[in-house]
Amino acid sequence: MDERSYCRALPTAFLCVVLLGFTEGQFFPGGCTFEESYSSCGYSVSLGTNGFTWEQVNSWEKPTMDPALPTGSFMVVNASGRASGQKAHLYMPTLKENDTHCIDFLYSLSSRDGASPGTLNVYIKVNGGAQGNPVWNASDTVTEGWVKAELAISTFWRSWPPSHPADFMSPSQSFLSACVIFEAVSVQGHPGFIAIDDIRVLAHPCRKAPHFLRLQNVEVNVGQNATFQCTAGGKWSQHDKLWLQQWNGKDTALMVTRVVNHRRFSATVSVGDTSQRSTSRYRCVIRSDGGSGVSNYADLIVK
Ligand SMILES: *[C@@H]1O[C@H](CO)[C@@H](O)[C@H](O)[C@H]1NC(C)=O
Ligand SMILES: *[C@@H]1O[C@H](CO)[C@@H](O)[C@H](O)[C@H]1NC(C)=O
Ligand SMILES: *[C@@H]1O[C@H](CO)[C@@H](O)[C@H](O)[C@H]1NC(C)=O
Ligand SMILES: *[C@@H]1O[C@H](CO)[C@@H](O)[C@H](O)[C@H]1NC(C)=O
């Protein structure tokens, strides 16, 4: 029996409702094919303004006349006739395994006139932290049918109860949970559909998205530069974009990347002019062709 839970961000609070369910095979709980209702997979949706929201469609059971709409059973946002910047959220159940995860999913951006219907963003929130900026997005064009993307999520639990008394001071670090949020954003005058299908939480590493190794804490004196070292397994490509994301959601400097060998690369970034106020937590994010990778959060300790 595995724990399933769902994870919703409310404006001021973070709510995780735990459900119970069975799993089997090579997948961890948390995936959904959307053949069944999304809520039975532990998923939830936000009720957007003016009904801008994710809906479940099953074109086999209930055919639609719109040729721009994909066929099958999936989640979709109808972006037609919307003002720009409206947002709809789809929440995955909370991930709690003490492991490196790969999540993959199919997405489709479609429209009748070939113009992009809007943006699909993915956020990964840890322990109810800030939603911040997306770790992955797609927006420029319509896709040719369904496209697969991967999310390599490296989360590491600390043991509980903590082995070190200091860990009791920050219980949020001792028990990690990650929430994945799919966000559709409308653009005015671009009718079309933003769709998601076949979300899987895999029991093996991602094929394309690089997985980060554990990001270590950094301790410096006031005024010193702090340097984080982001190391990932996987191939580095020139088109990849690597950056550091702060706990409060802000993105920091792009990084200098150094390839260690053909299966591993490393990047460093300095947080300059540290003051007591810059005490914070950072993680590494990479956006590559096949998807995105996200490290654990590490502390910047300024003495
Ligand atoms: C999408 O929304 C538009 C505008 O509200 C509506 O005319 C159309 O029927 C909707 N399409 C589907 C498949 O729901
Ligand atoms: C998509 O993400 C990239 C960062 O990887 C950012 O530069 C770009 O502005 C984003 N696009 C949209 C439409 O949000
Ligand atoms: C998680 O993994 C770390 C490192 O392997 C280990 O020290 C810790 O005890 C594990 N925590 C749980 C809750 O399994
Ligand atoms: C600290 O980082 C800044 C850029 O953020 C750089 O200009 C400066 O030379 C660095 N100082 C040291 C001592 O490395």
C-alpha cells in the first residue's frame, strides 16, 4: 500500500490531502493516463477566473466537432476567446519518495489557425515553498500532435528524526515533498487548446533530461562571494540553459558550464556581496531539449 496525496496551492496556504492507493510495476504513484477521472488519480485543478480551467475530455465517449482538439482521453484548457494572462492550474499528487524521480508527460498545443494558443508552464514546489518561476515551459508554436517532455526531479530527504539537533530547528528540511504544477496561460486572440496526457512517475532516471547530484550547502563570511556547484549526470548540449533558483522563487545568474566527461557536467555560480540577509536556499535548474532537471535546495549560510 502506497501513500498518494494531492497537493494544491491556495493563495495563502499549502494543503496536502492524503489518499491511499495501490501501485504496481515500474511506476511510482502519481501518474495518470486520464482514462479514469483525474481526481481518482489524486489530481486536482484550480477553478480559474471565468471558468478558465483544466477539463477532462474523452473524445471516444463524447466526440467533439472541433478538428483542432486532439482525440483520446486527456486534460485540456480551451484557450479560445480569452483575454491574455489567464491561468489554469493542474496539480499532481505530492511526491514523497526519498529518491531521484523522472516524470514524463505528453503535451499538445493546437489551434485551427496554426498560432500558439498560449503557454504551458511547469512549476516544482518543494515543501510548500514559493511557486517561483517555471522550470519548464512551451509556448512558441503549435506542436505536431503529442510531444513528450521529462522532468528530472532530485529530492533528498534527511532522516527523521534528525540525527543532528540543529535539524530540529528547521523541520521543513527534514521531510521533503515536491509538488508539480502544470499551468496553462492564455494569449488574447489565439483560439486553441493546451493539452496534457499520460503523466508517469518513472522508477528509472530520465532518458534526456539531466539529473542533478546532491547540491551541497555553502557557508561564507559576510561580504564573501558564495559559490554553488551544480553537477548533473547526462549530456550537456550548447542549447541547454542552466540557472540558480532561490527559495523565494527568484532566478539568479546564468552559469558557466564545464563538461567533466561525456556523462557528467558541472556548473558554478557565485552569489556575490553576501550579507546576513542573503541567507537563503538555492537550487539548480536546467532546461534542455527533452525537458528540465531540478536539484534539491541547498542552504547559503552567511556568518
Ligand atoms: C472552446 O471555447 C469556445 C469559446 O468559448 C467555444 O466556442 C468552443 O465551443 C469551445 N470548444 C470546446 C471543444 O469546448
Ligand atoms: C520560458 O522559459 C525561459 C527560461 O527557460 C524564459 O526565458 C522564457 O521567457 C519563458 N517563456 C515564457 C513564454 O514564459
Ligand atoms: C533518505 O536518504 C538518505 C540518503 O540516502 C538517508 O540518509 C535517509 O535516511 C533517507 N530518509 C528516509 C526517510 O528514507
Ligand atoms: C564576487 O562576485 C562578483 C560578481 O558577482 C565579482 O565581480 C567579484 O570579482 C567576486 N569577488 C571575488 C573575491 O571573487
